[in-house]
Amino acid sequence: MTRTFRTCLAFAMMLCGLFALQTARAASQADLKGTSVVLVHGAFADGSSWNRVIPILEAHGLHVVAVQNPLSSLADDVAATKRVIDQQSGHVVLVGHSWGGVVISQAGNDDKVKSLVYVAAFAPDGGQSIADMTQGMKPPAWANELQKDAAGFLTLSDKAVKEDFALDLPTAQQRIVAATQGPWFSGCIDDKVTQAAWHRKPSYFVVAGRDRMIDPHLQDQMAKNINAQVTHVDASHVAMLSQPEAVANAILAAARRAR
């Protein structure tokens, strides 16, 4: 076998591999076409918290919408989420981060929602609130950094964003997170889910191992309780910003299940 022939053979094999990869990617996109992903942000955040995950999902052919929650009550946030769900024409994968996990547990009862994804989130049962789920637990360090306005809305200090909320992001990005945070009404902690959608919908859970906002052990416990397929990431509370590929892969798995 001459060197020229071996070179041509290797080149042909490489082309075949690239063709197979492109074919598989096209097939994957075709399978997911018509499925929508609705992303629900958590407390102290807004829809931009998903900006590193959205391009990955769209590259796989998914239609993606990020909800802008008012963060004023569970009822208000569920209503905002359901308006977005209503606008989707096909199957919906509903994703919630942090407080957003409470929202999707309620809003996920919509018939269009076929699977749920919890990202470093709370996953309450019916009749439960965040206060119920954390009763008896030691208050986290960031609780002392909360700033409450005259209307009862809470924001995190820059120190808490840097040390507790987004500790694995570059400084410049931490500043953006602090500047774009959405004030969260203090009464939300007592709002109870009436019917938890995870009882009837397949669920996925991204557990953030370096989370200082929601204890990773509590996340593991919740994931086990809802019988979720679990992905562990070495990330802070904002895993969707620091580990977007891992979070996107969990959502893609849920989207394929939804189809």
C-alpha cells in the first residue's frame, strides 16, 4: 500500500466520519423540531440568566423562550409562565432555576408540558412552600446580606452575589448578575404549591455541588424525592451560566423524552 493510497484512504474515512456526524446532528435537530423549551428564572435574577444555554438549545433545533417573572408571588409567576406556555404550539419542556423550581412545580400541570427540569432549584410537593422545606435548617450566610425595600422586595448585596450566588463566574460577569438581578418579594417564601406537577411528569434535576444558596444535599434529597434523572455539576448556584453545556444536555435529554 503506497503512502499516497494510505493518505487518500485516511482522507476518505475522515470525510465519512464528518458526514455521519452531520447526518446524526441533522437527525437530532429534526427529532426535536416542534418542541419548545420554556425557561423560568429564579429569585434575584431575570431571563438573561439563561443567555449561555439558549444558543446551545437553539442549535439543536429547539424553540426557546425565557419567561420574565415579576417575582411578586407564586401566583403571579405561575401566571406569567402559563402565558408563555399557552403561546407554544407543540410539546413543552419546562425548566426552572432556584425559586423557578417552585413555579414549574405548579405551572407544569399544564397539559402541554411533557417534562420538567430543575436546575439548582426547589422542588416542593403539594401543600409545601420554601419555608416548609427549609424549616429547622441553619440560616445560610447570605441571609444576612439581603436588602429589603419599603414594599417588601429583597435583593442580594454585591458581596453575596460574589461569594454565594455566582462564586464561580469571572468578576465582570458577577457584576452583571448583580446589576440585572430581579428583586424577589419576601412573601414568596411562604407561598405553597397546590399540586406538584412532578408526580405526573418525568423530571430531571441538575444538582450544583458548589451551591451556597440551596444546599447541594437538599438538592440531592429533592431530586430523589421526585424520582428525577440527576446530573451533578461542580458549579455554583448559577450552573446555567458557569456550566451551560451540562445544563443544556439535561434539558436536551428531557426534550427527547418529551418527543
